[in-house]
Amino acid sequence: METTTRSSAIRDGLGVGIAVGLAGLAFGATAVTAGLSVAQACVLSLFAFTGASQFAMVGVVAGGGNLVAGTAGALLLGIRNGLYGLRMADLLGARGRRRFPMAHGVIDETTAVALAQPDRESARTGFLVTFASLYLTWNATTLAGAAGTSWVADPALLGLDVVGPATFLAILWPRLTGGGAETRTPRLIAACGAAVALAATPFTPPGVPVLIAAVAVLAVILRRPR
Amino acid sequence: MSGVWWAVLATCVGCYALKLAGLSAPRRMLDHPGVQRFAALVPVALLAALIAVQTFAHGQSLHVDWPRTAGLGAAVVALLLRAPFLVVLAAAAVVTAALRWLTA
């Protein structure tokens, strides 16, 4: 019994890790299209290792944006990982020095696989397998995507500039669909966030509108008693 | 060192620090309902704002880039058809590239 749950955790981890890791191709391509060097794209994947933040930071650079605002947007998205860590600390038994390497792996995909397992032992296995396979695939494909794109004269001709927004849409999609009361608030917030960002665009440097949208929506959330 | 390198390094250090803070923080923070709502909803606002800006903003001006908008439309169709993640991205890129090629 124990071996079957562990092997299903390994299977889940490898499936998610390799499938999502392939999206590193898109990240590498987007980063170089935005004007980053191949080395900068690879450093982000090696050491930031959290897709949405990486795409956000690179997107602001692409728009010729304010780098401080781009970094702030990436970190705001990264807060999510801290909250996963709160939930995962006990499950992973991440205490003392062991938590330093483990922390690097606490992201959307590893948390999802770990929390889907029926017991602690397989949760830990699922986490480690997802982390390892995703880390290796994501970094290898980032290099391939970045190096490949740097040989292309005009990446916009290949439609690579749409990959960034399409990635965000795919990440956001499950939160907005499915119907019912629990998708109503996210839909409203998504619509407001997009509207505020576009309204702020002509008046603020690139990168800043996204932060204004997040702060405006946050103010509304915190004011509304629930 | 260029500004972009500083932004890359700050993003790397900050993202790791946030992950580590989560694993090291006291557990009772999670019981606070404000923390939970914040965690659930801020990414929604940020991602929607990023999609809008990266599709329709060009520096500080707004304009509709038809091939890019159509590519995003193709991504919506792929998502409605429950296509895998990479198929969604490929559909968007192929439609954008095809329209640019046709109108060039």
C-alpha cells in the first residue's frame, strides 16, 4: 500500500515537472525577445525559479519599463510562494539547515503535487520529485529557448511576443472559470485589475501601471469586511 | 554592471527570500483570514493587469496590435477546448506569426 502511494507520487511529480518544465522554452524565448541576454535569462531560471515572477519581470523590460517597478511586480507575485511555505513547512519537515535547499523548490507546481498526496511520506516524495524534474527541465529549456531565439533576427515575426501574456492567461484561467460564487470575486478583480492598469498606462512609466492595479484592488479587498 | 543585471539579481534574491520566509514563519500567520484573501486575490489582479498591459500597451501609449490580440484570442479558444499548457502557448504564437506574415 505504502509503495503504491509513493510510486503514484513519483508519477505525479515527473508528469507535472516535465510538462511544466518545457514551458522554460517559452520563458527563454520571451526573455531574449524582451532584450535580456541568454545569461540573464538563465540566471533568473536558476536562482529565481518561479515562472510567473520571471515572466512579469521580463515583460516590464520588454516594454522599456522601469526596472524597479518590474522587480517589485515580480516580488509581489513571489509572495504567493511564501504563503505556500507556511502550509508546507510541517508537511515537509523542513527544519534547521534542511530548509535552505528545500525553500528554493516551494512554488505552485510542487505545492500542488505535495498537497494532492494522501500521506506525509508521499507528499514529501511528490515534492522532491516535482522539484528535481521541474528544476532540471525548466533550466535546460530556458537555455534552449534563449539560445535559439538569440539566433532569430526578429522574434516578433515568430509571434513570440504573445507568449508572455498567453502564459499569464493560462495560469489565471482556472481561477476564473468553473462558475459558482467562488469565481465571481476573482473575475471582478481580474476585470478591475486590467482596467486600472490600462487607465494608468498613459500617465505612468511602463511597469508602474501593474503595481497601481494590484494596490488599488488590494485596497478594495481589505476595506470590504467579510 | 547594467541596470538589467541589478533587476535580475534583485528578483533572484527577493524571490528566494520570500520562499524561505514562508518556511521559517510562525504557523499561526496562516490562521489570519486577511492573509488568505491576500494570497488568493493579489495574483489574480496582477496577472490580469499584466495580460492587459502586455497586450495593449506600447510604452506609455495604448494601441491594439491586431496579430497579438488575435494570438491571445487563439489562446482563449485553446483554453476553452482544455488544451494542454504548451498547446495554448503554441496556438497563440502560431496565430500571431501567421497574421504578421500575411499582413507584412
